[in-house]
Amino acid sequence: MKLDRRVLLKGLTATGFVLSNLPSAAGAEPLLTRSIPKSGEPIPIIGMGSWITLNVGSNAALRDARLKVVQAFFDEGGGIIDSSPMYGSSEEVIGHCLARIPNKDGLFAATKVWTPTKFMGVRQMNASFDLWGLDQFDLMQIHNLVDWDAHLETLLEWKKEGRVRYIGVTTSHGRRHEDLAAIMAKQPIDFVQLTYNMIDREAEHRLLPLARDRDIAVIVNRPFQRGGLFDRYESETLPDWAGAIDCANWAQFFLKYVVSHPAVTCAIPATSRVDHLRQNMAAGRGRLPNQEMRAEMIRYIDSL
């Protein structure tokens, strides 16, 4: 029998995470959290990305549909929403949604600066404050290391002033891993964002251990390999032992592998559908794989 994102399994295993006391959907377990190493502040291990999915412009019907997704995210106890000026109208749409959601106390607002020169960066980041409708960002990141040394100077100043709470750098591909590692090793950043999934596991070798050594929080982008994991595996059958880590579907199988790595703080899958959002958030509940189970998950994936 073939399984898809709606198939239910049950089972047993270990975690090493803590339960959050943040609100969640009625009747659901609280989300698991991981602490930001530099502060000890907990955030839910499943967040929400916005690349493509929230880039819907001024289309009223599409904005209403995305509002339902963002509302569901908060209903499920979600925290971090991540965006960037690179993502078209996504920041504007996030601001539209936040203005219409009364209870968003759990919001951990994260965006990026993505432009050359310090002057242009300041202007772009100020625009993000306006688009989101915020006076403070929880996290401001330098997107794909663009002019990172100039922007880091600004971000260190803004952190002292309280305009941003945490600062970080990102990459969404593997070509800049050496540069990223050098920044992580020497610069006073709080967060790093990188690509990591069951196929793209290069980060396990150097970047994730370095993050642990340097007390840097890790946000994982592309946990589904931009949908490639579903294209490749969704028609396959989940292993019968997937219930041992409370996996109901492939989305949870992929996400639980990512967030169970001890260096990962959270993953930010993106979706435009409420049902998929709820499936993703459920990956942040229940049992997670220990080291032995993670190895078994990779063996199974590699065998398909």
C-alpha cells in the first residue's frame, strides 16, 4: 500500500527536546522547543518559511488564503516566521496577515538584508520594519552573505540599540560553505541559516558541529529540498517502524530527521496550504529519532 501525507502511524522512541508551554491547536500536544544557545530562550522547532508561498502580491483571494495559513501557524503554537526582501511581496503579505491576527504573542519575526553597501542595507531593513508593521525584529540576517561585513557593522549597532534582538547570516546553497564557516568561526553572530535535509547532508560534516562549538543557533531552510523529496519519495511506502517516531506522513519523516540533529534549533518549511501546514507542525510533537534511528532513516531512504 502506498502512503501519502495523510497516512497515520503510531509508535515509540527518544527525543532530548523540551515541551513548550506555548499555545497549540485544541487537543494537540505542545510543540517541542530548542533553546537559542546565546540566550537560553526557547523557540518551537518547526517554524514557517515564506519563499514563493507568500509571494502573492495584492491578489485579495490569495492574500485571504495565506491569512488562513498564517493563522493556522499561530493556532498550532508556531513561533518563527522567516522572510527576505528577495521573496517578492512576501514581507508585505506577512504584514497584511499579522495586522489581521489578534493573537500572535508567539511571533519570532525573522527577515534578512539582501543588497550591496551599508547605505542600501539600512534602507532595505527600514523598509522591512514598515512592511511587517514592527518596531523590532527578533532576528535580522545577512542573506546569502551579500556584503556581509558592511551589514554586520550595522546589525551590531542595531542590536546594542535594541532594534534587533539577534543577528545572523544565511546561505541557501552549498557554494558558500567555506565562507560561512569562516564567519561562524570568527564573528559574533547568534544565528546561522543553512540548507539541510535527508539528501543534502553536507552540513553535518562541518557546519553543524561548528555551530554547536560556537553556541550558534541553526535555522534549516529547504528541509524538503524545495519539494524534491516529495517528488522522489512520496509514492514510496513509509517504513512500518516510522510510527516509532510518531510519523504520520513523509513530511514528518523528513522534518523529524532534520530537527532531531542536536545542533539544529528549528526548521522553516514553507507551504501555501493549511492542511500541509498542520502536518508540518505535527512534526514538532511526539517522539523524535535518536542517533541510531536517524541512521536507520538514512539507510531506508538510500535503499529506495
